Amino acid sequence: MLNRPRARIGMALAAVPASAEGDYTTYGKDERGDFPSMEFRTFITEGGKEISAWHSIPLKNADGTFNFLCEIPKETMAKMETATDEKLNPIKQDTKKGKLRDYPYNINWNYGMLPQTWEDPKHEHPEMKVFGDNDPVDVVEIGSGALAMGSVTPVKCVGIYAMIDDGELDWKVIAISVNDPKAADINDVEDVEKHFPGELEKIRVWFRDYKTPDGKPLNKFGLDDKCMNKEYTLRVIEETNQFYNKLMSGERANDEELSLE
């Protein structure tokens, strides 16, 4: 059965839970409109006030973890995304030719993005010779529990795939919630293979194939199809955070007409 997340209008708390490693900011969410619909939006809140999902949530926490904004809960199929061109950057359902978009089948992980990152479409990767996809960096959270749409969760980022989608670089960070039972065991990419055998290849194949039911070609991957290690992952996150900071400061012109508030 293909599942869709159910929306509740009004306040629906999506807290960053405390962990043994430290205290985290608590966020909420405000859902507007019926789900699914063109009008449906999920706004992130802090202290009862709506904030930007992209700009207001810190990328990192004091303990070195990263904040993961869940756009698509595990085992659902509605293709949700952060609206980088709308004020406060709420989560909405993607559209194509005037119709709401779904994946052809459920995604098997929690999926979302890292705030305060940006893949610059004017920056060419020196090795792969492709440009960024004009979005925040995507995250595949591999923990055992489904996370709510609009929830903000501290995660450990331990690996990354260089997916190439329609000729654009579309990084996929592999992460795990710090509250997952296996989180203490997952500190680098080889730990994922040890404790989640076969999961990395399953992720690669899912993202390679998901467009083919619509008659499109397979997505490609750079870096020899490898899931790179934590050290490489952190460098990519740092670089895309620098791209974001240049965009916000005005050093990089906002030619893409993104919403920076």
C-alpha cells in the first residue's frame, strides 16, 4: 500500500528532541491548506512564530551534529520540497505541468535537506564538470523510525553520493538521527555497511531508477558511483554552506530570484 502523510491544520509540534549529547532548539510547524493540494504548505515555527525553513534553522549544533529538515517521511510517496522561491521557504508539494508530483513508489527513508546550504548552479565541480542544482543539500536519513514532515532532527552525517540529475550535481548526504538505536555505532560510511548491510546500494539504486517508470533515463552518479566517506561529506557540506553564505551576503548575485527572507 502506498502511504501519504496526513496533514493536520494548525499547530502540530515537530520538536528537535534532546539527546545525551546536548540540548537542542525546539521547533514546531504550522500546516495550511488541505493535503494534498496546490495550496498546502508546512511552515516551521520557533516560539510560536513562523521562521524560514532554509535560513532560520542553524546548519550545525554545538555538539557537531547537523540539523535535518524532514520534507518527505519514510514510506510515503508525495514529492515534497522546501519552496526556496517563497517567503519563509515553507514545505510544499512539487508540481509538473500543473499537477502535483508523487514518486512512482514509496521512498524507503526519511528525506529532506540541510538548512543554510546551497548547491550553486554557477559553480562547476572541478572533477565531475557539472554545476549545482540550485537547491539546499539533500539528506537521506536511514534510521528505523519515520520522522514527521516539517520536523527538525539532529543527525550524524556520515556519507554522500554525487548524483547527477538532468546534468546537474545533486548531492545526497547519508545521515542517521542521533536518537536512533544504532546511532552510536554509525560514525562513518563503513559503519553503515556493517550495521545496515546493503543499504547504501539500495539507496543508490532507488535514486538511479525512480524516474524510469515515467520513461526517463537512469540518473547517473559521479565519483565512480561510490558513497564517499565522512571526511569527504563534511567538506561538501562546508563548501555548500560557503556558497549559501555568499548568496546571503550579496557576494553572489541572487540571479535565480530565490527568497532570502
